[in-house]
Amino acid sequence: MSGGIFGVIARRIIVAFPIVVLASILVFVVLRLIPADPVAMSVPPNATRDEVEAMRRALGLHLPIHEQYWIWLSKILTGTLGNSITFAQPVHRLIGQSLPATIELVVLAAFFATIIGLAGGLLMHRLQGTAGEQAADLGSTLIMSVPEFLWAIFFILLFGVALQWFPFSGRLDPGISVPRETGFLLIDCLIAARPGVFLNALEHMLLPALALAFGTAPLLMRVLRSSLMEVAQEDYVTMARLRGLSERQILVRHAFKNAFLPTLTLMGVQFSFLFGGTLLVEVIYGYPGIGNMMVEAVRNADLPIIQGVALVYAVAVLVINLGVDVLVLLLNPKLRVAR
Amino acid sequence: MTAVRHQAAQATAAQPAAPQRTQGPWRAMLRNLRRSPRVMVGGGILAILVVCALLAPHLAPHDPNHQDLLAQLLPPAWSAEGKAEHPLGTDNLGRDTLSRLIYGARVALVVAITASLGAMVLGTTLALLAGYFGGWVDWLVSRAVELWLSFPPVVLSLILIVGFGIGLGNVILAIILVDWTRFCRVIRSEVLIVRRQDYVDAARLAGFSHFRTLWREVLPAVAPLVLTLLSLEMGIAVIVEAILSFVGMSVESTVPAWGVMIADGRRDMFQAVWGMILPIGAIIVTVLGFNLLGDGLRRALDPKLRQRVIQ
């Protein structure tokens, strides 16, 4: 146990490193298959053959693919990601501007997803054996059939267009701005001591975050329910019942704690899917995060941005998984002893 | 007997059901399937879709790409401004919504069936090899799965489609190359369990080759799980195709697809809300059909699997 949690984290980071490198190779090679010519899209339509060739050389696209990759990798190691073709700006700066917005959205969405997932799972557990069980079952199948981008559109139609309760475009109402300190808008509002703007920003994040949460929560619900069902067979639950504890006490003191762990493990996978879900949800809400940037870059065949953002996604997934693994380890004494 | 088992399966999924599976497992499963309302409803939805896709030219009232510029953004026929010749209204170019929905079922179903079968074959084959042989094969496959899972699936499919270029075949290929891991992960761990069963050893002792053991003994044991995953994967494939066509990275612009209809409808959502609601409904009903079928299969084939399939 020497080193404990930190030893585990260190080991995981060492294992993650080759995965990131392989992921970068995968992305790089796949993108070099591109049938469209990224140079042709970045020069004016009346450019001469020489100008196109000059551009190609300036971007390094005339080199063999492995040399191109080495150049990119050496840039990554120095902390830059090359220059965007369309914006003519360093990719790492563009990502730095949009990433906080996405992280903010993902954190809020993960928070909602956890609440909805746990509440739903407990509710379905409660309904077990009643007339409502079948209905809840079918309901969860129906909710599970709706992907987050359709929730996003549905919420716009319902809460944005029809009821007009919440805004559904951008991060703030037009005309409002806050000095940029951290890039995390909610934190910046607090730094600037502007509670009104804080609420406005929160309102703008509500619908996209809920859409992401609704895409994620149903599976959490189901797993929590089935692990509660499994835990109910355990001796310690029978024991507790014999000791005269009420069903509610059994749930709170014994069942939930043990049933929560499989749910938490699943959250790692689910929250990395949630990160991927921001891609479409950000586009739909005109939310200026990396997902929106990625789709824009895909439309413009801006390879440096696509590569850079893809790498950010890969790192984000690894970080989320690591975080969840550490949490599981902290919460599950059995695993701690095993290692 | 079957009825008892069915009820027991619903009441306590965690209890082992293996001892009861001695006589004619496939026939019992089939009987279970027919009694499952999920399988029946899901199958019914999908049957309707298949009919729509196959008979699209006969069912659709108009050419899905015909532009009637005098009848743009019409609401469905039941509202006051609607016209009977466009039962579900038209889009911003005056194209008939019903016809586009019916033709859109073609893309959705072709992708659902071919992409998920492809992902199934690739994922299951690798899972069988990895789980059965272990050693470096298993190491290699497991690392590949790990690498693949380091991307959110949507991001990976988008990158692949940028690399391959748009078009139906490339979309299918991209989905196969992303989603094989969904099969591989789950089935590999199942194969690890099956491999240790006595009948697998017995087959080897009886002189079966590795290939024959895999094909005749291991594959049938994991088949119900494969089938369930296949059904769920079909729903996922429909969603991924819709996402790609929503961002304009799926089929060519002349092919009507539900995701494209949503993207088109989005521009006019303040004037004509039906243009978005109808294709969204089509996607949800289709995915629901696959999920109900998958859910029903899971319950009918083996209640014990429930837990593993979900994860």
C-alpha cells in the first residue's frame, strides 16, 4: 500500500501516455486520407498553381506522412498544435479560448445527470412490484431511445420557442459581457461580482446541460436499479431486515452505498460519452465550445484544428476515466486491500 | 413451465436460471420471444419501417426531391393552411415531407442493418479470438479496444468520415470501425467464462480443431448475447447516421435522410415546427423499435445476461 492512491494515479498516467501517442497517430493517419484538398479550400479561387504549391509547402503538406507526423508531434511536445488553416492562428490558443466553455457545460451536465440518474434509479426501485413498474420500465426504454442531440432540439422547441422560458443561443444575452479572467464564465462572473450576469450565464447553460444529462442519465438509472435489485439478495440486507430496520433505513444505510459503486464505475464511460455529446449540443445551441469548433473545422477541412481538438477529447476521456477510477478506489475498501 | 420461468425472470433477475435450461433451450427461447410484448411491439415497428423502405416508390405520394416552390413550408394537411396533396406538409423548398420521411427510412435501415452486422462480425470475431486464445492475441485486441475507447464515439466517427469522405458506404464503414468495440468488450468477457466450461475442454479432447471448437461450441454459447447487442447496435447506428447527416457529413445531398431533414427544418423552426418534429419522431420511433426488441430479446433469452449487457 505504499504510495496508495498516488501510486495508482502515477501508474495510470504512465499507461495513458502511450495511448495518447497512439491516438494521435490514429487521428493523424486517418485525416491524411482526406479526399478534399485542404489547401484548395484555404486559397482564393483565382489562385495560380504556383500559389497553391507555395501554400502546400508553407503548411508542410508536401512532406511524406511520417515526417509530417514528426513535425506535429514535436510541436505537441513543445505545447503548441500548429496553426489553423482557416483562422491563421495557433490551434492551442483557439482551443484554450473554447475549452473552458465546454468543461463548464460538461461539469454542469454531469451534475444534472447524476441527480436525474440516481433519483430515477431510486424511483424505479421504489416502484418495483407495483403497477407502476411496467410503466416506469417502458418510460425508461423510451427515454433511452432519445439521443442527446434530439433532446437538445426538443428542449429548444419546448422551453425556448413555445414557452419562451429560457434562452437557447450562445453563452450570454447580446450586449452583456464580463472581463475574461479564467475563461470559465461562471467563475469570471463571480470574480467580477456580477450576480445578474452569473444567472444569465447559468440560464444559457441550462438547456444544453439538461439535454446532455438526459442523454446520459437513463443508463445510470437502469444500472442503479439492477444493482439495488442484486444487493437486495445479500445476507446483510436480510440481516438488517431481521434486526427490524425499516425498508427506508435498509436502503439508506446498506443497500444504496453498495449499489452505488457499479453505477459510479459506469459513470466513467458515460461521462466520456457525455463529453462527445457536447459536439452536437454545442452546435445546436450555438455554444462557443470545442465541439462547435470541431464541427466548424470539419466543414472547412481545417486539419490542424480537427487533430488538435480530437487529441483534447482523447485526453479528456482519459482524465475522466482516471478520476472515476480514483473515486471508486477511494470509496471501495475491498479494492484498496486487493492492490 | 415457461410461464413460471418468465415470471421468475421478471421478479428476480439476479437469480441463476441455468439449471432450468436443460431441454430444448432454443425452442423455449422462441416461445419466450413470442410472449414478450416488447419483442412484438419492437418487431412490429421495424416491420412497418422495412415495408416503407422497400416499397418507398409506391408508398410515397411525390418524388422526395421534387421542389414545389409554390407550396413552401406547408403545415400538415390537418391544420387550416395545409393541403391534402401534401399530407405532412412541405419543407422550405416545397419538397413533400411524407415522401422524404418514407425515403429516409431507406438510409436509416440500410445503415442500421449493414453497419451493425459489420460491427458484429468484426467485434465478435476479435472477441472470440482474444477470449479463446488469450496471450498476445488477447493483449493486442484489448489494447486496441482501449485505444478506441479513448475517443468519444461521435468524435471518432466524425474523424473517420472526414478521412474517408461522405457517402453511404463510407458512413457504414465509419460506424463499423467505431462500434466494433461495443461487441468486442462485452463478448470477450463472456468468452473468457465459456472457455473454462467442461464441454469446451471435452470438444478439444474429442479432437475438434480450435476453429471447430470456436464455431461449434463457443459461438453458440455467446450467440444470445450477440443477438441482443446487435439489436441495440442497430438503434445506435441509426442515431450516428442521423448525427452525421445533421452536420452534413453523411450521405450526398440528393439522398433524403432524417438527419438532413432536421438540419433543414432547423432553419425555419420558428415558422414551421413540423418540419423538425416529424423526422425527430421518425428517428425516436425507429430507435425505440430496436431498443424494445433488444430489451425483449435480453429478457427472453437469458435474464442473467441483463447486467453484463448493460455494462
